[in-house]
Amino acid sequence: MSLKINDVSKVFGGVVALSDVSFSVEPRSIFGLIGPNGAGKTTLFNIIAGVFKPTRGSIMMDGRHLENEPNYLRIDRSIARTFQNIRLFPNLTVLQNIVVGMHNKLRCAMIESLFRTSRWRAEEASARERASELLDTFGLGDRKDDIARSLPYGEQRILEITRALVTDSNVLLLDEPAAGLNNVESARLVDFIRMIRNKMGRTILLVEHDMNVVMKVCEHLVVLDHGVKIAEGEPCEIQKNKQVIEAYLGRKFADEAGS
Ligand SMILES: Nc1ncnc2c1ncn2[C@@H]1O[C@H](COP(=O)(O)OP(=O)(O)OP(=O)(O)O)[C@@H](O)[C@H]1O
Ligand SMILES: [Mg+2]
């Protein structure tokens, strides 16, 4: 699976959110997209996921033009994502949150679920089993029956990402998964992201402001500023890049030191 962003621009009214952005994402890589607030990172995720159409440019996956595919096809077949703000069903259990994420893949019609036919019961049982396996794999096995809102914040994030893994999509988009996590939780997140790539072979695109997480886990970075790609390379190169320090990293570390 290869993902290519070709000369993508996005204009909202008078605001140019992205301007001729191009890059390629290697299959099975952990790829970071960084830059200051308003740089256009979430907008690019929304274009890849099919929420917005680009004003110009194209998104190619294995030679297929994604920008011509409807959003629901992309979510089903190729792209999974999490959002900048956690979106769980807070009053459902951990297991139920995963099973809900599987429902667009189940074949039974609504009417069968209403009458709880034997086919529906069989599908539901296999969905629960698969959900349990996923939770065991990613360390939430002993939390299955807990209500989602009762989990510590870091585990809610891990649950949300685990739910995104139930589709067979090749690419996983994570928008600021470390926001609000403490150091212990973000170290666990780093291990978790690596495990998703190593065990499931997914390609991961990560938008993140926590540079500890970014520099530890990402193999390749693209830096956006005001909708323009200002740099691309390995984390060690990006950390030394003058333009990136000026536009983002320098300011960021100065703010953090001052706060
Ligand atoms: N739906 C929209 N309508 C109008 N303008 C938008 C919309 N979405 C984003 N923008 C604008 O596009 C620009 C890029 O925003 P975006 O949310 O992509 O930035 P970001 O890099 O994700 O920032 P942050 O790090 O704060 O999340 C901003 O100027 C924003 O105000
Ligand atoms: Mg954003």
C-alpha cells in the first residue's frame, strides 16, 4: 500500500489552509505530520479521509484516485482514523465500544438484529470474540466490562485507537493522540503505535504536538507551516532544520520553558 499526496491545496472561503502540498508515505511506515496551530494538519487528514474534497490536487493509494471515492468507501476499505477530541460512547463498556465499531462490517440487516435471528446471534458472537482478541492484544483485556468513561484518559485514547483497527484499512490516521496524556501514558502510547505497525502491518500517519512522542516513534516527518510544506526528512534532520526551528520548534520550546 502506498499513499501519495500530490499538489494538494485547500481553500476555505478566503483562507488558504493548504497550498500545493506533496509527499509520499512508505508502506508500513510511521509517518509524522507536524507544524504550528493552524498549519493545515487536520485539514489534510480530513482530505485523506474524504471529509473534504481538495480544491486542487489528488490523493493516490496504490494508483487509485481516492479523492473520487465517496467517504464511506474509504473508511470501509482503506483509511481508519481517530479525532483530535476523543469520540467514544462513554456509557458503553470497553467491549461494546469495539463491537459498535465493527457494525458497519457485519452483514446482517437491521431487521435481523431487531428479531435477533440465529444468523444475527452468530455474527454478534463472532464480533465479540474478535473484539476481545483485539483488546487482549493491545493490553485492555482486563478492562472489557468497564464503562468507557471510567477508564483513565490514556486508556480511553488506546481504546479509541483500538476501535479504529477493527476495519481492514491499511492506513491509520491519528490526530494528536498524545494530547492530555501524562509522561507514563504517552510512553505507553508510543509502544502501542509501534505494536500496531509491527503486529498488524498498518501504515500510520501521526499528527502530534508532543515532540517527545514524535521524535521517538516517527521514522519520517513532514512539516507544514501556514499550509505550506517547509521541510521533510528523518526526525534527527528535522530537529536541526533552521526553518523548522524558526517556524515551530524554537517557538514551541521557548513557550514550554516559559510555562
Ligand atoms: N471547516 C473549515 N472552515 C473554514 N476554515 C477552516 C476549516 N477547517 C480549518 N480551517 C482553517 O484552516 C486552517 C488550518 O486549520 P487546521 O485545523 O487544519 O490546522 P491544524 O494544523 O490542524 O492546527 P492545530 O494544531 O491547532 O490542530 C486554519 O486557518 C483554520 O482556521
Ligand atoms: Mg488540528
